[in-house]
Amino acid sequence: MISSRNRGKIREFAQLLEPHAITILTAEQCGLQPVEETGRTFAENAGLKARAAAGIAGMPAISDDSGLEVEALDGQPGIDTANWAETPQGRNYVVAMTRVWKLLEELGAPHPRRARFHSTICVAWPDGHEDYFTGNANGHLVWPMRGETGFGFDPMFVPEGHTSTFGEMPHSLKNRISHRARALAALSRACLDG
């Protein structure tokens, strides 16, 4: 079970886990209510969501907590990445990306404006055991935003060694180099391969 309601994340999980012939159930399909993310680290929040899902569904549950860490902003928005997109009308990542860039401009942050995406994945098992896996994608931020194939902050993030943003890349490429892909690769080596 994937403990997420984020359609972009669910799509990525499905594509990344497809080679293992795993049937994915989502939090919505299992009737799991949203879990309040009260942790102060990615691992704490991933664990909260995975434990809740495993407890209700009675099956292994995977949850990811991830975010954008901007070097010149002392790692912000970090675990509050989704909160930076909150508006009275719901989440709006154009608003969040504009906020990040405006802050960088106000600070006069030098180019390239270094950032990384971080992902921590928790696998919670029905017996109470938990496994954690992390992945990072280093890169820099660009403006204006570019591309419509990703989600969240993808249109302003260019990963190292590339000239396209995550928002411009085909899913097949992003799913080989993203923070979530790297965390899931570690999960696969530990729990699924062999």
C-alpha cells in the first residue's frame, strides 16, 4: 500500500515498482484518512504515514516524505515544502516557486542557486517493524519555470548533469535520476531484489 494522496507521487511509485510486479493500493482506495504530519524530520513524517497505513490496512505500507532544500535559504522549504504551496484555494506550486525565487532575489543569492530534492521512504510492516531509505537529487534552480511533465517544484529544478528541469523531462528519465527513484532503488535492493 502507498500511503499517499499525491497523484504525482503515486504515479511515480507505480512506475518505479512496476518491474517488481507489485500491486499498489493507495490511501484513498483503502479509506485511509489524511495523517497529520507533525514530525520535524522527513523520516518522522514518513514513519507517521506508513505506520498509520500499515495499522489500518494490515499489510506493508510505503510512505515518502520529501521536499526541496535550497542552499541559500538554509535548507528551506525542506519538510515544509508542501506548506509553502498552501493557499486558501488549495495547494498552488506556482505560488510556492515564485516565493522561493523572490526570496533568492531579495537575498542576492549567487548563481547557480544550488538546491536538492530529498526523499525519505518508510516501509512499515504489520508486525511493527520499519525500514527507512533515503535518496537525494542535487541540482540548481532556474527562472522562469520550465515544463509541465512533473509536479511540485519540478519546473524550476535542474538536476546535476542535465540542462532540462524535472518538469521538462520525460517520466522515464526523471524516474532514473530523481530523489524518490534513488530511495526506491535502495528499498528494492534491501526488500525486493533476490
